[in-house]
Amino acid sequence: MPDAIAAALCPMMLAAEAPAAKMTNFELSIAFFLQLAVLLGVCRLVGIAARRIGQPQVVGEMIAGVLLGPSLLGGLAPGFFSALFPKQGMPVIYCVAQVGLALYMFTVGMEFNVRLIKQRSRSAASVSLAGIIAPFALGAGLAAWMHHDHALFAEGVKLHEAIIFLGAAMSITAFPMLARILYERRLTGTSLGTLALAAGSIDDAIAWCLLAAVLAMFKNDAMIALLAIGGGVAYALVTLLVVRPLLAPLGGRAERAGAVSTPMFGAVLVMVMLAAWLTDRIGIYAVFGAFILGLAMPRGVFARDIDRKIEPLTTNLLLPMFFVYSGLNTQITLVNTPGLWLIAGLVLLAACAGKAAACYIAARINGEPHRDAAAIGSLMNARGLMELIILNLGLEHGLITPTLFSIMVIMAIATTLMATPLFQWVYGRQRDREERAAGAGAGTAAA
């Protein structure tokens, strides 16, 4: 039945699945519009269900991606799945998803207050290092144990490459999601928000440097790591110290006009794409180029109006495509033996113990109250979007197999699902009670 529906909806898509068939650009465009309609509809429905149980939209989109992939749709209706997502069309989804990622991280950069790191540099560094070292060590131990199994790591991957990659993947934090949770809870400028955002940003920067190193080793080219790390530092310094002052007049112009003009907005988009291209080219991935450029942008009317123009289209159209693309590469059915499910459980346990527990202990050592330290641990434990990025890179470069990719996606979804409920349990409930008490006290005083 689903295959018949696929044939009725788009006969050319099914014809393209025949051996040696090649889709034309016109046929790919027809398929792409149907893919967009389906994936956006599913992401919206699952996102609504996620929000009703207290989860952010991003969690629903991650789950929707898996549901649309071979794990569910591909297993229930393989003909329909192949027709809806032909292999020749995958590069189209990937490229559009990268544009969405770059634009999203650019808006995150514009919202980020650089002074946060300066204000809590000592505590942030301690929490971040704990959140890197502990999960990296646990990930390294798992990689050493799993390395010989070519169902998990591809043939040709050396032990030290496996250790660094899995360690970096275990160490990553869902920085964009962390920022969104704090924003929704009105905690961005608080002591807790300052520490969590600063620690998350440092954490991810280190993890990406580790990834650059493992890609360099895998390709047997030290210049990859040197170019990625050295070029990344140079790009950040030039952008923040040279480009930022040059962009300042744009802020003044926007303040006087009360909005960002169309030509100015077009120029900003050109800069975002150039920043994404440059950092992709040097090997530290497009999202960091866009994020750092966002840090350099003027604040006030300029940032608010740019965000107003970019954010709705990005979060509702472009970004969901990345989650679906990741889901299309996830085959949970590959995790089909007790041994593989044991590995999945150990990965999840190591991820939580290495992140949540280590960050909690580091925060407590630095004098943070128990409640704040537990909240920081719960937030830092989420992997979300950034984990999927690093896993996709590992799969594309042939470091990991689809089986290990699927195991790691299970871990990413599970830790992301945990974040909001754990944060609400350890921090949100008491804060809500305090706000209600303060409101009641103010009402009594007024009476």
C-alpha cells in the first residue's frame, strides 16, 4: 500500500530507483519538494508531542529524523522510503541542512554575551575541563575495547584514532540547546546561566580541536590539524579584534533607522556564507565560522532585527532538515544483538557519568550551591545537535560504521531527552516555587 501511494504521488521517484536509472535535476527538484513537505509535517507533529511532555522542539525533530529513516519508515515500507528519499537526492538535503546549521549558529552567536566567559572564567574552565577529561577518558576506554570490532570502527582506523574520535564524541555538549533552555527559563544573565554558557562554549571548542586532530591522523596529514587549530584561532582573533570594530557602524545605522535595511541584511548573509565556507575549508566546520561571526555582530536593534528575519525560517524550515538527514543515516535495527545493546547501554552510562557527574563535582569544588551544580551537570550532559554534527563527520570520513553511528545517535537522543526533565527536577521546581512565593508576598504587601 505505501508503495502504491509513492507511485501515485511521484511516479518518477519510483522509476529512479530502477537499476542504472539516473534522476534529472528537474526530477530531483520534484522529489525535494515532496521530501520537504513530509519531513516538515512529521517534525511539526512530533515536535508538538514533545512540547506537551515538557521537551523542547529540537528533541521532537531528532526523534522525527529517526522515525523517517530506515529505523522505522524504511523498515515498514522500504519501497516508499526509497521512493521518498532516493540516494541521488541525499546531497541536496545535506547541502540545504548545512545552510540551516550555519544560519542557526550565527543567531546563537549574536545572542551570546562574550562577557559571560570573563565573569566566570575560573569556574567555567574547571567545569569545562571536567566535562572534557572525564567523558574523554571513559570514551577512550570504550574505544580501546571496541576497536578490534570492524562492525563498529571501520577497517584501517588505528587505535589512537578510534580513541580520540570516540573521546571527542563523548565530550561534546549541545551548546545551542543549552542556550535555548536557559533563554526559555529566563536564566541567560543569571549566575547559573553565565557559568553554563561559558563552560559549554569552552567545552565544544576543545572537542572540535580534538576532532580536527583525529581527522588529520586518519588522513595521515598533520597539516589538517595545524590548519584547523591554527587557522581557527587566527580566524577567531581576526573576526573579534579586526572585523568586529569594522561592523560597529552597522549597529549605529540600524539604531537610527530602527531596523536593518534590505541591502544590509543581504550583506550580512554574504558574510555568514563566507565565514561558513572559510572555516569549513580550514577544517573546523562551518558552524563555528558562523557562530564566531555572530559574536562579532553589533547588538541592540541590529541583532534583534537580524534574528527576527533569520530565526523563523531557519528553525521551521532549514534546521529540521539536518535532523532528518541524520535520521536517514541511523539504522537502529543494526543494533540487533544483546552484545550491541550492551555496548549501547555502556556508552550511555559512560556519557552520563563522564559529563553530568564530572561537571557537578567540578562546580561544587568551585563553591557552587548543590542545586546550581546539579543543574549545570544536567545541562552539560545533553548532546543534541552538536553530537549529530560530529557523528555525521565521523561517518562521512569512514571512521565509524553505520552500526556505531546508530549506537551514538541513541546516546545523543537519550541524553538530550534527559536534559530538560533533570534540569526541571533539580532546579526548575524550586525556582518556580520561589517565584510563586515572591508573587504571593508582593500581593499580600499590596493588599
